Amino acid sequence: MATGSPTLNQGQMDLGKRLIWTFFILCCYRIGVHVPIPGVDANAIAQFFESMSGTLFGLFDMFSGGGLSNVSVFALGVMPYISASIIMQLMQVVSPNIKRMAREEGQAGRRKITQWTRYLTVLITLIQGLGIAVGLENMTSPAGASVVLDPGWQFRLVTMMTFTAGSILVMWLGEQITERGIGNGISLIIFCGIVVGIPRAIIQSIALIEAGDMSIFMAVLIVIFMAVVTVCIVFMERAQRRIPISYAKRQVGRRIYGGQNTHLPLKLNTAGVIPPIFASSLLLFPATIGQFANNEYIKRAADFFAPNSLLYNLCYVALMIFFCYFYTAIIYDPKDIAENLKKQGGFIPGIRPGEKTQFYLDGVLSRLTFSGGIYISLVCLMPMLLISKFNVPFYFGGTSLLILVGVAMDFMNRIESYMISGQYQHMMQRARAGKA
């Protein structure tokens, strides 16, 4: 016991360091959200966004963790990086060279794709920063005060550079969490932005009740509805289809291998929270820039993409189902799974190995992905119902609940896996020490 005890403590200390590092990076991100860009009137911008609550700005402000309403250096958040990642993943499907680089060149190929993603993030941020800077110059508060103190190309260039530096820093912070902390850094940053906005959303809901715009009975009903949806999300995120796998017996020397039965688990929602995040990032920025613009035709076009509009929700559902299939195709390749099973002497009972197994797995994955896409769409359509009917803040909508529950479950699973791995290493070291 004395021999193994320090090893176990060392594993616990390593996990503690990773958790502390993750918390420290998230605190740094929250500090940056409250650092405004130079040249804007804080009071005027606060009045403007207060008058725009419940519109597309509120939804985008939720994903940026309040950075947009503060016009901070982190106003664009991780959305440019997510947009760049979407483009690079689509290029892997379109371009055989990029696909070969990602799959065959190993770590060097993935490192090069990551570098291209960063360059594309800078380009996207510069374009979006210019559009938002021009929009800020045309914005005024309800009292008529101009948001920008000294408009002109100097303000536009400074805003572009500030937004770009902020987005690159957020991207780097997310990578640091992924490499040296616990969990996916980008998802945790979005998770943190939603969590810190919940108290403000509760205060807004209480103000609606006091003003008589929402009854207490309706508020209680919404809370119960949110609890039921949360339970359903947990159940659906853990749901999986278990395909039985049998291994034929084979003799190597005097030993017999195989002859055992196991299963291949396929999750109902393989893509997790990626589809709503990717779909939101594609829909939010064009619509946001359209609302920043001063052109009347652009504003009319942007009105069609309001969160409670039919066109926005149709595009949202279509993009989420598309990304469900797209991300599942990246994670699972039925051809590779079928070939690996055939090499290892495994087969699905009643299905011939090889091409028949590939077609069978492809059909099962397609049905599961479609069901998962419908489930995600139903959950994420809740903001339209809650906001249009009951004037509820975005933080209580289905999209935020799905992200919160999904990221929290993934975070806890990673901690559990890390602890199991540490216990396994501890047991192996004790076994070696006993043999010695």
C-alpha cells in the first residue's frame, strides 16, 4: 500500500492541475468579455442593445457570452473559428488532397490543416469586423446619441484589428483548454458564456413577472417544461443502438482466440452539440451584419432571418440535419469498420462480412442520424415558441439547454475517463512492484 499510494496521489494532483488550468483560462476569457473596444460610447451601446432584446442580437449575444452587448474585444467570440472549421471540414469532402492530408499524413497533415484554419479565421474576422464597424457608425441609441464617438476609417481599422486579435486570443484559449485542461475548449467557452448569462436572464424574467407581462403560473410552467426537456436531453444523449458482433474461433499455436460475443455501440446523436453550434454560426453572422447595415433593402432581408421567423427556423433545421449527417460521416466510416471487423474475424450475425456489412452499417447509421437530427431540431425549435409566445430570454431556450447539458455530460465523461485511466496505471504499477 505504501508503494502505490504516492502514484495515486500524483494522478489526483495531475487531474486537479488540469481542472485549475481550465478554470483559469475560462476566467481570463470572462475578463476579456468586459474589455470594450476603443471609440464607442458605453452608455449609448447599452441603451441600444436593451432596446434590441429578444431579437437576433440577443441570440448572438448569448453565444458570445455578453461580448456583443459590451462591444468588447471578444465580441465575435469563437464564431469565426467555428465558421473556418466548417469550411475546412467541407473542403475535406470536396478536395481529395485535403482529405488525404487529414487521414494519411497523420499529425503533420492535421497540423497543416489547423494552420490553414487559423489563417481563414483571421480573414473571416477581418471581413466581419469591417461590417460591424460600419454598422456601429450608423447606430444610435433610443435617445439619439451616436454609438461611435469619432467615426471614420481610423475607427474601422482599429475595430477590425481589435476584433481579429480578440478572436485569435479566444481561439488560442480554447486550444489551451483542449491540450492542457479537461474537455473541448471551444465548447467549454460557449458553455461558460451561456452559464454566466443565466442569472441575468432570471432577473429579466422576474422583471417581466413584476411588470405583469408574464404570470407566475406561466413562469412555473416554463420551469417545469425546461426540467422535462433537460431529462429528455440526458436520456437521448445516452441512447445508443448496440449491434451484436461475433468473433470466429481461430487457433494460433496451442492457443485459441475469438469465439466471443460483443457489440458495436452507435449513439443516437453521434454529432452531439456540433450541429446547433455550426448551424447558428452560419446563420447568425450574415443576419447580424444585415441588421448592422444602414441600407433599407439589407434590413428587410435581415428581417426574414429573425429568430422567430419561419425562414430562419427552416434554414436552422435544414442546417442542423445536414451537419448531423456530415459530422457522423467524419466520425464513422462504415467501410473502415467493415474492413476492420473482417480482418479481426468479426461479423454481424446474419450479415455477410465485407461489403454487405458496410451497407448494413451505413443503413443503420443513416436511420440513427435522421432520428438524432429530428430530436435536435425539436429541442432547438423551442426558442421560437418561448420567445414569440411568452417573451422568455434566449438562455431558457432549447438550443442553450442542449449545449449546456451536452457539454456538461461530455466534461464529466472526460473526467471519469481520466480517473479510470489513472487508476489503471496505478494498478499496473502496483502489479509490477509486486513482481519485482
